[in-house]
Amino acid sequence: MNVVVPFLYEAVIVKPRCRKKTAVAIVDTIEVEIKEVSSNEVPVALAVGEVKYFFDGENLYKPSITVHDDSKSTVSAQDIEDSLNKGYINRFESAAAPFNGVKPNYIDSMSTVYGLASDIEYLNFLGLENILKMSKGDYSCTKSNVIPTKNNIAYREWFDDNRKFAVEKVEAIASALLIIDGIVCKKALKPMYYALTFGLGGNHGGTALFIGNYTGDPENATDCQFNALQFEDAKKTAAKIAEDRGDTMSISKVLSGTNSNEVIEVLIPEAVKMPHNDYLNNLDKQ
């Protein structure tokens, strides 16, 4: 699926009859591809409750979920096209608009390089239909803050711009998406089990077992994190922590399962890429 994505970037220019540089916001579009596959090619590898994780042999993907009036629904390829064509305001402030607000103030603003400030962070994203109107000189769709394209802005010198950073952001978003059986999915972190303590111990607070996301950041790694294949190790470790803290009321709870009563169902063991936690084995050797 190819989509045309509108985006904003900043440029440093010298305007006509001016000598000093100034930063301005520019609107542009780029066509990117969102890969489409079937669930036969990218099967379900893990599941947590109703959430399915698909595996392409390297990465996990899970469906993008959007919320309308407290009801959750998946995002279709048509939703993506609608969000791009009709604009993001109000209706599409959700997973249905993954490219929403691709602005250099989120990427690499010119103000950090040149000390020049544009009004880019205050601009609304109007959608592809309106951007196409603006590219033809029709600004009736805007109430204020007209956003020019490069072709219709007057300048004496085009000094610099950060368009490539905005383009890289758009391409990174597109590459993290995968349409599986018509449903938009995004790259997902690896689900894991982890033990967490509350309060001072001695049943003041307690110890619990949760399902969370493994980031792969070694600075955030602890002995209390276990991959999806280590449910039993996770329960035993949580129970050991509870025992050592005097959280006697938590021991039976963590041995019975997670705080949400959910488990990580593993359908394809090869999809579990999180390292094995040897915490219990190391304890036995001490």
C-alpha cells in the first residue's frame, strides 16, 4: 500500500528586501509504502488476553487500536488513507493517524541550530486534500497561519532546511507499520513478566507479578524480569521476593499468577527474543 503523507518542516531563508535570516514553516508531501502481508506469511506467535502478536521472523507486531467513545477497534488501511486525506483534526487524533503531526519541533528544530524560531509548533495539520488546495494557491481551508509550499514562498536566498529529518521520521513510521489481513499493525515490544514491590514490606504494600514490555535497554534490566517462556520462574522469583520482604499475604497471590490473571501464551517459541533470566539458577548455586 502506497500513501502520500503530508508533513511540515522548517527552512532558514532570507526574504525579499531583507538581509537577516528567518525561520519559516514549509509544507510538503512524500509517498511511502506500508507493506501488506497475510497472517499465513506473518503468523500469530504470542497472545496476551485478546491481544495477538504476529511474528515476521525478526520482529513482533500487534494491531493498532483506536478508541472512539470508550469503544476500542482495530485500524484498517482505509482508516490510514482517510486520516491522510481528510485531516487529523478532532476525528483522527488516534492510532488511525500514525503520521499525525510530523513536525521538526519533534525531530530537529532549526531553532536549536540557528536560534531562530518559526511558528511551526502552533500550526494545525490540515490533511492532504487541503494541502493540495494550498499548493494551488487556494488558502480557503485555513483560518490563520497559512503554510506555504517551497514553490509558493517568496525568498531571496534559501539558506538551509531540515526537510530530511522530517522525511526520515515519516519513513521510520511507515517502516514500523505492517498491514496484516487488512489490519494495520505496528512493531511491538516483547511482552515479559516482572515482579514489583510496593511499600516497606511486612505486608505494608506487597509484592505482585505483572506482564509488561521489554525494551532491551540494559540500564532498565533487573533480576525481576523474565521472558515469555519463564512464567514458572517469574512466579517463584516473585514469591521469593515476597518472602524475603515479609509480604506473607502476597506469596500465594504471585504463585497463582499475574495481577491481571493473564499469561503470555507462546505459540511460536522462536519469537521469544528476550534473553533468559538465570536469577533462580544463580541463587541455587550460592
